[in-house]
Amino acid sequence: MPDTTLGINPLNWTTTETYADKSLNKGAVFTDYDGNVIKQVANFTGAYLDKQRGTLKVLDVTAADYPPLLDVFQPGVFHMYDYLFFYQNLKENVKQRIDAFTAVRKLKQAS
């Protein structure tokens, strides 16, 4: 097994180190503990992959503003925020994947 993790940048959907500017971030979504949306922020942060570790890095947020939510994470590790920071991009990608899957199923059923 490799000593690195594998990741993908949710802003440009690549596995390269190419920085994706925050202008590609369609929106962060922050919720309360009941799942109610309390804030949405377009262009929240950019991101790139650290190829050595295979982890996603963000530059436009601080550890002071987004502290670790679990003791296993050090300050500056934003893994618990992935869905929040990139919510709209992830939502769009899920829809595209469902649509592609459904289209293939329809073709198979039609033949």
C-alpha cells in the first residue's frame, strides 16, 4: 500500500497539483446542527492537491476561523469542512453522475 492518500480537487475535478482559484467555487454552505442552512458563500476558497500527501489544501481560510472539530485533527486540517467548503460543486457533480448513470440505464433498457 502507498504511504499517501488519494484525492481529487472538487473545483477542477483533477488529481493534479494545479491550483483552482476560488472563482471556481460555486458555493460553500454552512448549516446548523439540525441541517438548516445558515450561510452560503460563493467563491469561498480555492484549492490544490498536495501530491506528496494526496491531500486537498485550501489557502483562503484560517485555522482560527475553522478550528478542528475532532481531537484527531491538528489546527489547519480542514477535513471535517470538505462538504461545507465545496458543497455546491459537490452537489453539481453528484447530479452529473446521476444523470450520466440514468442515461446509460435508459440506453440499455431501450436496446
